[in-house]
Amino acid sequence: MKISKKVWFDSIGVGLCTLIYSLIMTGGGLWMGSAAFIAVSYFFGAGFPKDKIWNILISFALGIVWGLIAFRFLHVSFMSGLIGSSIMFGIMTFIVLFLQGTIMKFTIVPAWLIAWGTTMLILSNITIHSWGLFVFQLYLSMLLGIFVIGYASGILSIRVLFLCSIFLTRRSLQTY
């Protein structure tokens, strides 16, 4: 099986940038590494749309806010049950789609929903002691995922390709 150079270079770039992100995350005490991987997975899955980065980042921020609102609503007794929470999630999803289709056309619904779900998942598994710090760390993790793993891996892949080309060119010149 022949593996293309693009696969090699992309794999090396993403692998090295993931290693760098992991060092930053651990060294900086960011424990929400999964949020970074979810964010960058969306970014890669959407085709790496660099022209939509601000739309995605705004949508991630809105998704975090939406997750906080939903979490708060789930602590209201009549909304915490099956029927109440189902109605609440249905209305909130309707609002997201309605806003994106009318006054907030710059938002990207899948990014908004992914950040909302990520926020809810994390909130349902931990106790928050500092809400401001939580929101900051969650959004920072998502940003680092896109910029350190996503963007930097593309830059690193190009550099690795360039260095390998130089190495291979020098090597082929030495054989003549």
C-alpha cells in the first residue's frame, strides 16, 4: 500500500501539534483537553474553513452561553424532569436555528450546538467552584484546539514538507 506524502505530512503535523497542545494544557493546568479535541474535530470536519474562523469562534462562545443557560434551567424543579427538560431543549434548539436563520446569519449552527453539548457534558460531570474561570478555561481550550492543533498543524505540515523536499533534493543531487 502506497501512502501519499500528504497523509504523512498531515499526520506528522497534527501529531506534533497535539503533543505541543498537551504540554501547554498540562503545564497551564487546563484540564479540559477534550473540549479542544471536539473543537478542532469540528473545524477539520467542516473542511478547515479559515474564512469562517470568526463565525465558528462566535458560535462556540454562544454555545457555551447556551450550555450555561440550559444548566441553570435544569436546576429549576419543574424543568429538571423528562418532560420539562425535553421541552426546554426543544425550545432552545428552535431559538438557535431561528436566530441563525434571521438576525444572526453569521453564526454556524453545528459549532453552536457542539459547544453547547460540550459545555453540558462537562457541567454534568463536575462541580464548578468558579464560573468565570470555568468559562475562560473552556473557551481557551476550544481556541487552543483550533489554533494550536488546527492552524499550527497546517503550518507545521508545510514546513515538514519543505524540509523533506530539501533533504530529498540534496540527497538526489549527491547521487549524480
